[in-house]
Amino acid sequence: MPYNLLLVFLFTIPLFHLEPAVHSYKDAFKECLFALVFFGKSDLQPVKVTGNVIIVTLTILGVVMHAVIISYILAAALELRVVQIFLKKFRSKNKNM
């Protein structure tokens, strides 16, 4: 996941230089970050192919990043004793039916 933030910084530079709708590095960084976090939803409509490639790449990385975060949270939750007790009761209840 630290690589995602590095890629946001690296993709900010070409997005600023290639897209006519982006007027500052701050705008380019904001659009890259929005593409990563909000699955490509941003104010920017890329005109150039390179801009589209950058936004699509960040969107794919955002999907992967969200999947990793959710799986990490679920794995940590399944390790909790309360959840294990609940699952044990649920499984035994389903076997009796």
C-alpha cells in the first residue's frame, strides 16, 4: 500500500503536463488521489490517452487497495474471541437442522 501513494506522486507530474484541464500540481494530485480512493470518480475528464491510462491505472490500484484493507479487517475480526464463539455456535446450530 505504500507504493500506491508513491504512484500517486509519480502520476501527478505527467497528468499535470499532459492534461489541459489540470492547471496546477495541486489539482493533478487531487485528481490522482480521487481516482485512487473513489474508483475513478473525479472532476477530471481526461482528453489525452495518457491521462486515461493514468486514471484507469489508479482506479485499478484503488480497487486492489480497498480489497486488501477489507480482507485485513475481516481477518483481524475473525481472530477475535467473541467472533470465534459466535461462529462456533452458528455452526453447531446449522448442523442440528
